[in-house]
Amino acid sequence: MASRHWLLVAVVVAVSASTAAAQNCGCTGQQCCSRWGYCGTGSDYCGTGCQEGPCDVPATNNVSVASIVTPDFFAALVAQADDGCAGKGFYTRDAFLSAAGGYPAFGRTGSEDDSKHEIAAFFANINHETIRFCYIEEIDGPSKNYCDATSTEWPCSAGKGYYGRGPLQISWNYNYGQAGQSIGFDGLGDPDAVARSPTLAFQTALWYWMNNVHDAIVSGQGFGATIRAINGALECDGKNPTAVNSRVGYYEQFCQEFGVDAGSNPTC
């Protein structure tokens, strides 16, 4: 499986948010109620999905993500996994759509073509990361040390492994910690939760996507910018052209299926 990750980049775009105060909100002061029902400040609470408070939510279009990610499209994706794959039967369209409901700007920013580009880019990258929906966890993940001890805000829990899990193979303690705080699960204490729940797996993938990748694709930088945001340190600039070509190939395939041109700057 492609080496993980993105995450050797020293600094991943941070989520500036204060600690969640309580579930189901009823927030005080200048706090926002996040999409998952927690109080806090910053983009993870006041941005996409904000329910109340001084929300800063971008405008969305009227595209239906479900109408693009049709049952037939998703069924063809998961059918790629062999019967012996751990991911066989794990990833479901219902889980994806449930997770996407918490991120209303995903696939609904800009024009209809922009929506199709983003959805194609998302599935191209996760198709590559999971090796065509075969894997839930990173190959040999437990043997990898993805604990950044310098990340004191998100300290590693003893005996826990922060290796790749889910559609985008989220890795490292600081990503698990921030995703957990945003979504509402114990990312640091129970990273395995991502591999147990299809919906949580897609939620963590979309959390990373919306905080680190979304702006690149909807701003017109091209598909190559999504590769750089996900695994650029190990793949871009000639480091792993095979992996880059794999991602690009899937992207072009899905764009064709969605009836949209793949656009410029497909590689990084």
C-alpha cells in the first residue's frame, strides 16, 4: 500500500478550535455549535455545518451529492474488492452519504462542474489509498510509528497506533486528535474506532478533506493539488510517479463517468 503519508509533512493544516464544551450545544458567548453538536470556536465549529452562533458558513449550490454518487457508481467501486479483502462489505454508500451530510460544502461548492470535479477527486484518492476499496487499515500499520511526540496538544496514548485507517488512511496522533474533537469520538484513546464504523471512517476522511484538500480543488488549482495535500511529500516532484499516475487515472475515469472534463494541472 502507498506509504502514508502526507503526514510526513512537518505541519498539517491545523484546525484552530477550542476544546468542545458539551454535546447538543446551547453554547454561550461567541462559541459556535458545530455540525456534530459541540461548542467551540474556530473553523471546525463556526465553519461548515455550524448550527448556531457566529457561524461562517460558505454558500453552497443546489447539487445533490447523492445524484452524482449513484448506487451504480458506488456499487462498481466496492465491487473492485476481492472476497478476501477486509474492506469487502465495509464501505457502503449509506455510510458515505451519512458522513457527507455533516459536510454540506463537500461536492456543493461552485458550479455543477466544480462539484463533479471535487467528488471525482475525492473518490480517485480514496480508490488509490484503499487499493480499490480492499483495505480498511494500512498494510503493516501496527508496525509503523506515527506518534509525533512534539505535538503536545495531541499526546499519544500508550499502546495506541495512529497508522492509516479509513478511506483516506488518516494517520498521526495530531490528526486523530483533531478529527476526534471535531466529530465527537476519542481519536487519541480509541483510534481503532475508525476501522470499526463505516460512517466514522468516511467522517474522518471528509474531515481531513474539508480541512486540507477542499479549498485546493474548488479554487481551480486542479487535481494535482489534491495529491500534494494528501501525500505530496512522498509522491510529488518525481518521488513516486507510479502512485501519482494511479490517482490521476482514477480521477480522469471518474470525471468521464460524471460527464465533465478533467481540467488542467492533473499532476503534482
